[in-house]
Amino acid sequence: MSLVLSKLDKTYKRFGRPPVRAVCGLDLEVRQGEAVALLGSSGCGKTSTLRMIAGFESLSGGAITLAGRRIDPLPPARRGVAMAFEGYALYPPLTVAENIGFALHTTRAERRKASERVRAVAEMLDIGAILHRRPASLSGGQQQRASLARALVRDADLHLLDEPMSQLEPQLRAVLRGRVKAYLGERGFTTVFVTHDQTEAHALADRIAVMEAGVLEQFGSPDELRDRPKNLFVATFFGEPPMNALVGRVKEGAMEIEGGDGRRFSIALPAAATAPEGARLVLGVRPQRIRLGAGALSGTVLSNQWLGDQAHVALACGALRIVAVSLARVAAPSGTALPFAIAPEDMHLFDPESGTALSHRGSCP
Amino acid sequence: MSGLEISDIRARFGHAEVLRGIDCRVAAGETVVLFGPSGAGKTTLLRAIAGVEPAASGVVRIDGREVQDLEPEHRPLGMAFQNFSLYPHLSAYENIASPLRARRLRSQEIEVRVRRVAELLRIGHVLGHIPRELSNGQKQRTALARALVAEPPVLLLDDPLRNVDAKLRYEMRLELPPLLRKTGAAVIFVTQDFREAMALADRVVVLREGAVLQDAPAEEVYEAPASVPVAQLFGDPPMNLLSAHLVPEGNRVRAEAAGMAPSFADLDITHLERPFLGVRPEDVLLASRPAGGAHAEILAVTPLHDRCVLLLRAADGTELVASVTGAAPEPGTFVSIAGARHAVLFDPVNGHRLAISGARTEVAA
């Protein structure tokens, strides 16, 4: 293990008001050479966690170990960490090249090598042509890329990146994400970054830590989060559009879903799912897994939106709404009836009270 | 014509021309999405239509009547903004009622209309709360309700979904089109998100540097961008733009780049050198085995739900992005580029679209 967070706690005391627990007993182990995303909505504790690792924030409890040594009592500069933080400003009097190379303390002999590295990282991030300029003359996106370059040019035990691509020009994002991911892999960097953007987490991270209200909800690869979400929160938070969640009761090997207006419909459960007769459950199914065009179920098309490379179809089944995604266009205008099916191997079952996952595709979590 | 018609809208801040003569028509019941990067002039245009932009000039007609000389409060339109702009000291009810109070409606009539629009937007249960007590989603619905309540013939919605969480934004994307259609208003909806544009728009107007680059149905903007800047702005990941080599072939012309060679008809190439070949990532056709064809190295694999975005380096050194479904290939391996399903050719000098090749995806279901 490279970075180990154990029982990490952060409580903010507020004058005259109850304290806020931003991070609660967080345990996380990051492997050498791994890229990990801390993903969550604002206020989930992801940024507090990153700031504690960097040393910008004291710990209320717990410990942080990096490459075998305890770093949380050390000042930021002695932790062996390279970072790009939002608002961690570039030095205004220095050029972009000087900013990027600033932390590369080098002897005269190494100076040529250092400037080659600065150039290579700058070219990867498409700022090779503005190395001589000063920060004030750059756009927000260019400043963010310069700040990212300053972190990535360094060799360090750990790289910390705070929303590394949030300001980036949209037309550059896909290519730069690809290049940065390849670069992190080639250099074997251990990286922790914070983001609220699923696309960015997906693209850059080997594993994603989903946080909510200071608690780690799940830590796993993008595939694990998609196929084996630990609970209903992760299931409906991760994925776009969100997972369909239908409440029903187990009846004779099937889920009987209440359609809301007295209507009921029945969906066969996976044979291996051990759900007791009469149990109330939540059936989850990803929009990408709803099979449109044939099947025992039927809904009325509420909307059918073609988004360039995929169709999003919303169906009404009684008072329920089910969203399906198809990679091909769907020839079903609003108001028409469209048959669909949910296959047993695409079902996720959850406990309606605790939200805990009971089974995925017929097997236990 | 009923609806909104604007012509030759101009605005100048000092020496900067922020709107350079905008013409646009929005029919009653139609939703036009105003799409563009930040600084394009989108908000200034809405402000000009609303009459709150002193620097603007031009003609604004609502239902055939010229309103540009009317004070803002006398223009029959409703507005909602990304920062909600609710009165902080008034309840949600009073916020929504404010345009009706300004028109001195009887309080009985006001109550009926506020309740009706609140039901439609599912905020009936929080009407007594002040903005501070509302979630971001409820604030956004309150602002929307206030814009809708007076049933104005024109609605101006300035990126109203920007500050709400992903789940709600997604829900509103499904709910808004039928809701807006029901109001029968001419709607201008501002966004920087191309999927939101495709989901909501009857027509998309692409704005950049104060000028309209394209005004067409959303699918047309996606499949046949009018120019290189539109191709770069509309889509994520954006369209690949590759410098192509032209090869005449009977009365057609092949445009070769990165192993693709789509053919175009009716193209005068006498003065044309190295045009840009535009291919959407999902239209890059790959063959799994590098057999014949053009080899490309997979530099990085960035997964996204059921798709994978690949950063490729073609044999000629060009970088391009391909989006594929199914199992993720390994970075560092090779694929062959088999062709392009759909491609657009652009003039290298002025950036204008020259020709289109190929067909788009088939219709399923």
C-alpha cells in the first residue's frame, strides 16, 4: 500500500452552532501506482479529505501513512506530495515555464533536462505555445492546465489533484483526459483526485471512492460500481441516467410492482435470488439494460430524445416512470405504447429500509 | 407571427462588440436553445430581449407587436436564471405570486394560478418556505414557476438547470419539454451542455463571439455542423477534425486521413488543399484485429458507463478519439481503423462545411 487513511475524522467547530462532522471514520487504502477518485456532491467530505492528506487541514482523528511513514504530523512541504489545487495560484511574476519548473530544484548540469521535462509536460497539456507568457494573460482553462503541469512535472510519492479538469475547455477535455491517464500510467504515479463529475472520475480513475455526508459509501472500480453497487445510494448516484428503482413485493418467484393507480405488473426474478415470499424489495435496473421493442411489459412513451449517439426514452407504466437508453434510434413517438423487458440477469435487489444490496444479477453481493 | 421575433440586435461594451446583429424567430409553442461557450453573448441577448440591457439596440416583436421601446416591466415575458434570483425574504408562494401582484390581480385569482403552477412543478408542499429553507432543486422550480405563472407568450430561461444536482437535472430534462409545450409560449433556453440542447430543443442557435454560427434543428447541428467552430463546440467528446488528403475517384472524391477514406460527391476540388475531415468519435469504425487497414495505437482508454472513449494514435501520427461499446481494449495495444460511418468535410481556409458523406445509425425497435 502506498497511501493509507485510517479512521480519518474531521469536525468543524462553529461558534454558537453545533459542530459539523465533515469526514467520519474514513478508511481508504491506495495502491502504489493507482489513480483514485474521491467522488461525491458538494459537502460530502471529499475536499476536506484531500486537504487533510495535503496538510492544509488538521485531523480531528485518525492517521495518514504514505509509503510506510506517518505524514499527518508533518508540514505540507515535507510530505513528499505534489499537488494542483483550485485557487493554489500560479506565481504572477513568473512565466508559465518558470511556474511549471519552479519545484524542480536542480543543479546546473540537470537544468537542461529539467527544461526538457517542462516542455514535454506542457506539450502534453497543449500549453507548449504559451510557456513564455505570464499567468495574468491566460484564460481560466490555460491557468488550470499550467497548474496541473506544475504538479505532474514532479516525481513525488503522491499526486493530489483538486477538480483537475473542471475549468478545461470542453473541446480539449476528451483528448487531455486520455493523455493525462496515459501519462500517470507510464510514470507509475500514485494519484488521488477530487471530482464531482462522474465522467472525469470514470475517465481517469482506476478505482472510485463514492462519498456522501462524510461517509465512504463504496470504494471500487467503475465496473464494480456499475455492476455491484453496495446500496441504493450508490446505485442511483453512479450512472447516467440514474438506475431505475421500482418498489414491489415478492410473489411466486416474481416481483409484483405497484403501478400506483391500482395497476400491478409482474417481473420474473432471477432463479438464484433467494427472496422470501411476500418480502418488500426495491428492484433496480440500469437504463442501458432495459430491452425495448419486445417483452411482456408495456409502457406509454412520455418522451423519446435522440442525443446524437444514444436515445433516452421515458416510459409511463401506470404512475411509474421508467427510463431506458438505446444506442440506436427508437421509432416510437410520444403517446404510443412500447413493449419492453427486464431480464433476470440485469436485476439488482435492495432492502427498501436500509438500502443495502441483497443481490446482483441473481448472485449475492 | 405569434411568438418572438428579433432582428438586428446589437450590443457594444466600450470597444467590444458583444452582439453583432442577431436575427431569430421563435414560434409560439417552440423551444429554441441558445447554445455557446461562456462569453458568447447568450445572457446579453436575453437581457436585450427583456429590456434590461441598456447597451443593446434592435427590434423585438412579441406576437407581432414591437416592444423594444417598452419598459422591461411592460414586456409580456417571463424569465428564470441560473442563480435563481428569488426574493430572499418572501415565501416561495409570494415569490411565485410576485408577477401577478405586479399586475394587480385579485388575490383569489392569484391563489388559483400559483397553486396550479406549483402542482405542475411539484412544489405545492413547500410554498410556505422562504428560499433559504428550500433545496437547490426546489429553488430552481420556484424560479421556473415564477416565470410561468403569468402565462407570458415569451419565456427566457438562462441556464436554469446549471446549479442543480445531476439527478434532478436529468429529471428536468425529461419533464421540461412537455411542460413547456403545454404553456404554448415561445421559449429561449440557454445552455452550454450539448445533450441538454439536444433533449430540449426544437431548434438550436449556436452563438459565438456575438454572432450566430448555425440555426438549425438539433440533429442537424450534430450531424452536419455548419463550420469548424460548431463542430468543436457541439458534442462531447467533440468531432475529430483531421487534415485530409484528397483523391479523385470518377465523379467522387475520397478524403483520406488516419486510415479513413470516406467518399464525397459533388465536390469542386480545384482550389481545395488539405481540407478538414470531421468524424464523430462514435462514427470511427474499428476492427479488433490489426489485419490490413491502418494500424492505430491505443494511447488511453477512458470508460464511461456502457461506452469506452479511446485515444488513438494513427500510423501517420494523428491523434483521434473513438467511442466504442463492449469490452474495453487494453492501452498500448493496436487496432485498425476500418473507416468512417459518417463524415463531414470542411474548408481549411474559412472553416465552412463543404460536403457530407455516409449515413447515420439505423433505427431500432
